[in-house]
Amino acid sequence: MSAGLGAINWLVIVVYLLGMLGVGLYFTKRASASNDSFFRAGGRIPAWAAGFSIYATTLSAITFMSTPEQAYNTDWSYAAGNLAIFAIVPILIRYYIPFFRKLDVTTAYEYLEERFSPVIRVIGSLLFVIFHIGRIAIVIYLPTLALTSVTDINPLLIVTVVGLLCVVYTFLAGMEGVIWSDVIQGIILLAGAALIIAFGLSMIDGGLATVVSDARENGKFLTASNFKFGTAAAAVQIIFIGSIFNALQQYTASQDVVQRYQTTEAEKDTAQSLIWNGVLALITIPLFYGIGTVLYSYFERSGGLPAGVNTSAIVPYFIVTALPAGVAGLLIAAIFAAAQSTISSSLNSISACVTVDLRERFFASRGPASVGFSRLIIVIAGLISLVAAVYLTLTNKDETWNLFLSVMGLFGVPLAGVFALGIFTRRANALGVIIGLLGAAFFAWYLPKFLETTPFHISMISFIASVTIGYLASLLVAKFGSVDTHDVKALTIYGRADEYTHRIR
């Protein structure tokens, strides 16, 4: 069940890809000035653009297709997760951003060294690097799988072109180019989603009224059962609370987002960028869940989804079979845009971690790292991820790769707990938070083997376990072991306005 794209669609896709390369070339000179420009854009990014970049970074091509699939197969209950950002933005602005800005950090994990120890910094940084190399491979592979299941595009061509192009323009442009690419890609994403809905409604007799009627009759929005506990699917309340902890991980412990906090001129601009991101997350709900609901009506009223088309490919299938030439090319480009915004952000952030947290921290005697070194890391990380994506494409062993990501991901939300312990307590110490991190990962791995849980339950449990075990272990360490004498009050809520004295390195 595959279709050819045709010359016009290919032309649109090629123009888009060349345009992204052009952005990289445009910012090359600025990015080459220093590592501050390469990783933090010299603080030149306006708040709205930084917000767009955060939004595009957190929305991958997998999300672009899986969110409509969720609405198509079930309902809008997972939209509660999109609202979680509004619950944490005030917390981020008041309690997290001031400490990242106070330390003037390039990576999130610099805070962990100042608050705890170099060991915690290295743990956090390496976990990010390893996880995101694997994540890049999946972000390239899964959209490729969906696209090639409904088109005649060669999967190796997609994997290679998308992967290499991301490496090239991230290599050239640095963070400033990545952010402005994210802005372009974010606009394409939103416009693409709106176009799919508009064309879908125009092809259904009765348009919006029919779609709403079909959705109500078949429980495609929200029903009372979505709020009941103990059912097979997670209740809306659990989705919302679990997503809060996932968002805390993404916005406090994940370098690809935290790095953007330093790309604006002042702290108030960083706060505004988070508000912009929240607004875009809100817009996402009617757009991406709306696609799934519209396509449900469209296919149900035209004989159902053809045999052999998996619902994971429902968006690209509709694009290539129902939409006019040119428009289809633009929307395939939107899927590429979703993948590239995530990949380029991950590559630049991986390079920041290796350069700042490892090279400059532990090999400072060799002099400061050059932009050339930072670019070399992007090439190496990009090629490793690309080889992994090609391997997945050729062998279809995504189960093994997802297991790897799951194991690495066990430490994501618990690491957010470490940041929370650092900011909200004065007694947490290095050994205590390591014990908490390992204990939370243990719970996250073994609880699903004995209890019926969802990923949202796991996020809640692992964060709470990280904070609780880490705090109690810190008290025991302080009582029976050595105590860190460095004054860290200024890095906690108890000394938010105080000046901080850096550790002697």
C-alpha cells in the first residue's frame, strides 16, 4: 500500500531541505566566534524565538504522528499531559531559572557540581549524552518506518539524508542557527497540522459538524470513564500528574531545553520564553488531537482504513493519498521538520556536555576547547546515531533499541529529583542523592513487574522515590560520614538572593 510522491512533492521537499542548509550557512560565521556563541548564541535570542525553539525541541516527528494516532484510536485523554507545562512554569520561573542564570551555566549539570560534587555533574552529563545518542537514532528511524510504509521512498535514503543534513547544519550554525531553524520548523509543523485539518474537513460531508457528531457518538473526546481509576487506560488525573514529573525532567534536568535558558539576554526573557512555549503547547491540543479526530471521521465514512496500513502511519498515508501535489510535499517536509528540530538540538547539547562538562572541566590544563573541537563532537555523535538508525532500518530490531532507551530513561525523572533536592533542601549531599538516584531507578524498573502501572505512574513513583530516598540517605551520610563544608545556601531557595562563591577547582 505505497504511493509515489511525484515530481512536485519532491521539489517542495528538496527546497525545504536546502533551506535548512542555507540557515546553517548563514549563521556559520557568528557560531565560529567562540564556544559561547556556538552553545549559547551569545545571549542574542529574543524570548519568543527561544520559546518556539523549546517547543520544537520537545516535539519530535514521533509526536507529530503518534498524537493523532492516539486520538484516532482512543480519545483526547492524553491532552491532559500538554497542560502539565502550565503547572510547572511558575515553579521554573521562581525556583529554577534564577539558579541557572546566577551560575551563568552552559550545561544544566554545572549546577549539580556546584551544589553537590563533580561526580554528580559527570553522571548527569553522561546520562544525557548516552540517552540522546540513542534517541536521535529512534527519532530518525520511526518516522522513516511510517513514511516508507505508505510511500515508495527508499528508507535508507531518508535516514541518510535527514541524518547527514542535521549533522551539517548543526555543525555549521551552532545554537543560534539551531534556534532559528527550530522557529522555521515549528511554524511549518503548526501550519502543516492546520492544513491537514482543513483539507480533512473539506473532504467530509458536513465538515466540522459531522466530525464533532462522530466524535461524540464514539467517545473520541472525553467521557466520564476517562476520569475513573482502575481501568486499563490511565485516568486523566494520573496522566496530568505524571506529565508534571516528566515535564520537570525535561525542563530542569535535560540539557537540550536548559541550554536555551542562557540564549536570551536576561532572566525575564527566559521567563517569557517559557510562557511562549506554554502557549504553543496549548495550541498543540486542538491541532494534533484534532488531526486524529478528523481522520477518524474521514476514514470511517470512506470505508475504513485500508488493510495493511498501520494506524502509526495514518498521517503520512492521508498526506500522500488524499492531498494535492505540493501540499503533500509540504506536509512530508513538516514530518522531516519535526525530526530535524529534535535531532539538531540533541546534537548541539551533546557537544555542549562533552566540551564543557568533560573536556574543559577535567582537561583545562590543555587550554580552552575550541569551536573546532565542539564541531568535531557533533560529527562523531551524529555519525554514531546515524549508524544506529541505519542498523535499525536494516534489521528492524527496534525492540532491542527501545529496551536500551528504557534502561537509560530510568534515570531521567529521578535526575529531576536530584535537581529538586539541590534547590529545595540544604541537607541533601552528593552520596545521598546518588543513593536516591539508584533507588528510584530500581523502583522504576521492578515495580511494573509486580504491579499494573502506566508510564505516568512510574514517573510519579520514581520522582518521589528519588527525593525521599535521596533526602533520608543524605541525613544518614551527614550523621555517620564526612560533610561537605562548602556553603551552598545561595544555590537553594533559602539563599535565592545571595551571592554565590564558586568551588575552588
